[in-house]
Amino acid sequence: MIWLWVITALLITSELQKIEPAKPETIAKKTNFYSTWAWRKLRYKAIKHYGGTCMICGASGQGVVISVDHIKPRSLYPELALDFDNLQIACMPCNMGKSNIDFTDWRQP
């Protein structure tokens, strides 16, 4: 029985290797965008690069929920959903407050 499992696993692996990675525009349109590996990897990169402090109000530390904010919102600019240069760090209240109506870039030059 193990040999059957091994053969099945090899077949699945070879089929998965044939699948092309999704394009950013396609990923941005998915309803589960924030669960994708591409977003999680980019989110981690942004937090590591910018730190865990809200760029809008300066909140940080225990109890502060930090989010990675799209400067130009995904709803209006889906092609920028996975663009590192379109990301900034914001606490949840600031991110929810700006919604998709404020395009201010709060990053320091």
C-alpha cells in the first residue's frame, strides 16, 4: 500500500510543477487574497522592512494590532495589490479609518 501512496504523491507533484504561478492581477481579484502565500510573504517582508510601528499615528507595542496597508487601495488598483512600493504599516484603527478614500503615503523618505 505504501508504494501506491508514493506513486500517487509523485504524480501529484509532477502535475503541480506544470501549473504556472498565478499573476498578481489574478491573485488580487481572489476573494481570499489575504490568505494567499504571495500576500503573506509580501506582508512579512513589509513588516520586516518598515517595523511594527504605525506610520500614521505611531502606535506600537503590546495590544496594538498592526496591519499592512495598501497606499492605493486594492479595490481601486488591483494591479498594485502585490507591489511592495504600494505598502505601508498602519494600526488597525488607522487602516480602517482611511479605508479606500485616502491615498496619503505616510512612509518617511
